[in-house]
Amino acid sequence: MTMVIKNSPIIQELALQEMKTIQAGKFKAHCLALLDEVAQTNEVLVITKHGRPVAKVLPFDSKKDDTDLSMRGLATYVGDLISPVEDEWEAVEL
């Protein structure tokens, strides 16, 4: 039986080896060209500081861009959200 833990450092290291990585200083110096490259190749670029990943640059996909829609429909407004609450709240002792 094989068990894979998604948050394992080993799994994360293997995933990084498959992606293109660049040091933050080099990314800063060549940012615009690297953004163009990501857009043209549709490859993910991982930015590292001191060998540790700190950011990921992904190609933009207008068909899949759901940043504004990802939470849509999950919340509903009930009652007045602006007026003060008349009920007295009790603190819970831990």
C-alpha cells in the first residue's frame, strides 16, 4: 500500500523540480521579459528567495479566470447588516 501526503516537503520539492524556477533578484531584473515568456509558453514560473519558493507566476486564462466568481453564491444577506446589534453578547471563557 502506498500513501502520498500532498503537503510533504519531498512532494513539494519534486513538484518544484518540474517547474521553472528563478531567484527573486533575477526575476526583478528581467520581470517584463519573464512575464512575456510565461504568457507565450503557458508555463508556470516559481520565484525563490534563498532557495525557498515565495511566489508563483501563472499564465492568465480569461476562460478560467474566476477570481471574482469563486465565492459567488456562497453567502447570503440576512437582515440589517449596518445597524448595531441589540442583543448583549457574552464572552466565552476558555
